[in-house]
Amino acid sequence: MGFNRVLTPDDLKRGDLAEVGWHPMEVIDYSDKDADTDGSNNSVFQFKIIDGNSKGVICQKLFNEKALGFGKALWTTFGFPKDEQGNMALSSDLFRKTIGFKLMGYIKRGKSNKGNEFNDIVDFKPLT
């Protein structure tokens, strides 16, 4: 029994809390995950802060398929197109294509239902 693993500097940064405020970020990963409650799809984006005092900190943002409207600022920042009626067609394939995209994310301190603090990305805008 047991394990053997080398932790990279990126692994060690996953638990760090970033300063509250705007940070330049890059999308470093995207995945789909079933929600524990009802099996609906959760779209999970991984972001890495690319500059400043919190450089290297990795954060994630989850959007459930039932409430994709909460991602409006992110979808707009990505430049996803709308049709003539203002509809935006979203998909896992489209989300995967955002890996490598650089943008600004506003982080505030979140708290899990277990009381653990985390980096909560609450707003997005284009990289300046």
C-alpha cells in the first residue's frame, strides 16, 4: 500500500489563495463532469494566473448546464458569436477550444460548504 509521487511547482500552487482583485489568466484546461446531485453536466474551466504576485496560482470555475447564463461575462470575453436573435450556441467542443485563451479574471475569497476558503473567480474581461 502507498504511493510515490513528485509534486511540481504547479501542483504546489493549486492550494494557494490569490490576492483579491483582477488577475491576468490563461485557460489551461477544460473538462466535463457530472453533477453529484442530478447527473447534469458541469463545465469546469481551469485557469492559471500568468503575472503579478499570485503568478502560477491555479483556480477553477464551474458552470452547470442548467445555469449557463451565469457565464455571460466569460462567454462574452471569449467572443462567442450570437445569431440574429441574440442566441449563443455553447458546447463542450467550443469550450475545449478556449484552452490557451488569455483574459482578466476578478478573484474574491469564496468559502466552501465545509468552511474552506478558495479562489472564487466572479468576473471576466478581455486582457488589457
